[in-house]
Amino acid sequence: MLQGAVLAMMIVLRAMYSGAQKMLTHFGRLLFLPLIIMLSSTVIAVAGPERVALVLGMADYEAITPLTNTRNDAEDLAETLTEIGFDVTLGIDLTEAELRAMMKDFSFRSETADLALIYFAGHGIEVQGENFLIPIDARPRSNLDVQRQSVSLKELLKVVEKARVMRIVILDSCRDNPLGGNIDTEAVVAEALAQTDQATRGAGGLAPANPDRGTLVAFAARDGQVALDGTRGNSPYARALMEKMSKPGLEISLMFRQVRDAVLQETGNLQEPYTYGSLTGKPFYLNASLEGEPDISGGEPSKTWSKLRPDQESQLMALANLGDTRSMIGLAYIRLNPDDQRFDPAKAVEFLERAVAKGSPEAQMELAKLYEQGIGVQVDEARALELYQAAAAQDFADAINDLGFLHYQGGLGLRPNPTKALEFFERAAELRHPEAQFNFAALIDDGLIADKGPKDAARYLYEALRSGSQDVLNLLLERPTMFAPETRRELQAQLQAYNFYDGSLDGDIGPGTKRGIRAAYGLE
């Protein structure tokens, strides 16, 4: 059985997390909500930077055809991103070693950012269904050389995978392998690439991408199409990106839609940008607010979506009618805001049901909460449980964590089953759910997980900090003695391993360790 103190703390963390991140909560499980004030009295500064970008431009290739505008594209886009508040790292004409070193550094920095973005302009090649981005010193004689001497799209996605809210990889480099499986010599490579239209970056396009949830991969041209290099100093795609990114108050999904339309218009429908993957239901604005208007880059989704201007809501409706589930969820959130004149829970249910029919786990989660509480629909616990389970089956961490509580306490027709609950908490923790990471660390610290000890507990605590839970940060700063001395020593060792702490491993969470905790969170 879970011990009472551990369960209390777990429920507190769930209450705090839900209150900050979601409009709706499970009332029956907020048993220790009054403790929040006691546990979270410290005022914490916002971590930063909130948005980071790695901008890469490859132009001066040593063994294959140089490109004309990629340097300009990268430099100009880096300037645009800096102007709208990104912390930008710019890399021009990098060797493979230089590129990998820059990727490693950016990967660590992106862990404490809300949004991590990578832009790559240069040669890209598809080999056996996988996309590779080519550094300037590549000298491919075979497809195997391409794989060994280049960076794969999968590797770029791994670089940004731990960003807290959103991950975007933009490839302005839609080239397939013009020689198929037959690359013999450098001369043949150069000749074949020289025969391609110098106004293009590709001869057939990159392979379709399939990123994880919460990650967007944007191609300058959809798979099978050519991306134009352009004759006006920038590629049509880079020019459209810079124009739309700079537009204040434009929600990110609508921004990419407008980029698509602009490129289609400029290229006479020869090039259609395409995005793969799905962003979270939280609205996001690269250039947050219009002058004189309140910042609309944060806050709970229902209120933030409600701040969309009427023209953007119309565009969102158009995307929803085309089957975009994120747009459906955004429209539902607007109708779940009781302070908005469009408040209409029944209509919100309709939008969510449409998204559920298309398999959206986030819509399943939100709709489950409405059925559980009877908002916009009659209470239907069986339907709520079915939706939670469907979202969990798609590895939606919020749903998995909630099922852990349901299995522990019983509810929605489930009998209490602490053993099953532990399985759900561990699974959610492995999916980087901050609350679940903290909860599982507490369970390990309490001796309830047979095969794990203080080192494992400390690892989960460290990862919860990096995942961005301010509630976890507050608890570790204010009540570190809730964990055993062995776990506290191992946490110090984790902080030391990443150069956040250089003091003694004594388990005393004093000023030096607290500085390390804040630094690991991203505050120092």
C-alpha cells in the first residue's frame, strides 16, 4: 500500500499541476488542495530562455554543388527570430564534427525551453526512406557514405525532444538522392548535382516525416516536390517564414498555413510547403502580442484561445473543417471559457467529439473530463473511463497519470488497485510527465518500488526539474527533507554530474544545493 504521507503529497502535486495547466480538474481527487498555499508560498522567477533556436545554413559545399541562398536564408532568419525574442544559435557552413558539437550543446539548452526550433537550409537527401541533412565536408561515394557523413532528421528530432512545450524542425532542403543507390565517385556526384536546376534545392523531395506528438516537422515542399532556391536573395519559403513569423499575434498553426499559401502564390503552385506531426492543444505565438494589447503567449488554454482575433478564429474553423484536430480542440477551449461570450460547453463537446473521431488523444482526455463532471453532457463515468483509457493507449501522459490515481483510489467503476496504480505512475514518469516523475521518485524514496533505490529517485527528481514543473521546484526548495538523506545525496550527485553543483555530497540542501536546483530548472 502507498503510505499516507506519500499519497498526500502525490495528490497535492496533481492538484497543483492540474490547476495550472488545465481548465477542468477532477474535484473528487483534490483532497489536499488547502496545502498548496503552505507548500508553494515562494515566489519563483520564470525560467528562461523560454524559446531557443538553432539556425543552420550550408552553402559552400566542398565536394558537391554549392547552394546560392542558403547562407542568406539562415542569417536572415536568425535575425528575424532574434527580433521576436528567441535565443538564437547560428551555424554557417559547418563540418560534420562542428554540426554535431553544436547539436549536442543545443540539445542540453533546449531542455529548459518552452519551444525549441531548428531551421536547416542546405542539401538534404533521402536514402532508403530516411532523410539526411548534409554538412559541407561530406564526400559521399555511396548511400552508406551519405548515412555515415550526414545528420539524419531523426537525430535533429532527438535534439529538441525534451523541450517543455513545443518542438519544431524546419527543413528548407527538400532534396532526394538524385543518383538512387548508385554513387560511385565524387566526380559523378558533382556532375549529377550540377545537372539539377540551379534554382532548386531538390530533384524530388524528402521522405515524409512521422515525428512524436508535440513535435512539428515543416518541409519547404511536401514529399515528392521540389523546393526552389529562389533568385531574390532568399528562397520563397524562407522569405514567407520571415514575413509570417514577424506578424504579431498570429497563432503558430495559422502561421504555417499562411506560409504555405504565400509560397504557393509566389511559385505559381509549383511548391507547396507541408507540415508533419501535431502540436499540443496549447496555443502558441512566435511574436506574442500586438502593440498595446496584453501578452497572449501564456495562460490556461481556454482563456488564451479566447484571445484569438475574429479573423483567426475563422481560419481556425476552416482548418477544423479540413480535419485538423488541433483546430477543433482550440475551438472547443474557446467554448469552455465561462468568461467568454461564446461559452457553450455543449458546442465544445461537439468539437471534441469530432477530434476524438479522428483519434486525437488530447481530445479524448479533455472529453473524458467533461463526461466525468457532467459539463456540456450528462455524467457518464463509463464513457469517461473509456476515453481516459483510449488516450493512455496512445501514450498520452496526462491520461496515464490520471489513471494511476483512479487505480489507486478507485473511481469511474474501477476498484482500488495500488499495484496497478504504480505501473501507471511509472509509465507516465518515463514519458516525462513532471508530476508523475516527482510522484514516482517519492514512491521509490518510500521503499515501495522493489527494484529501485535512491539513485533512481534522484534521477526522476532531476528530470522533473528539467521538465519544468514549478511546483516540483518549490517543493524541493522548501521541503527537501520530505526525502531521505540518501536520495538527497544522490540528487546532489545528479546536479554535480551536469555542473550545476560543486559542493559536498552530504544530503544537506543548503544554499549551494538550492542554487544548483534552480540552475537545473533553468533559472540561473
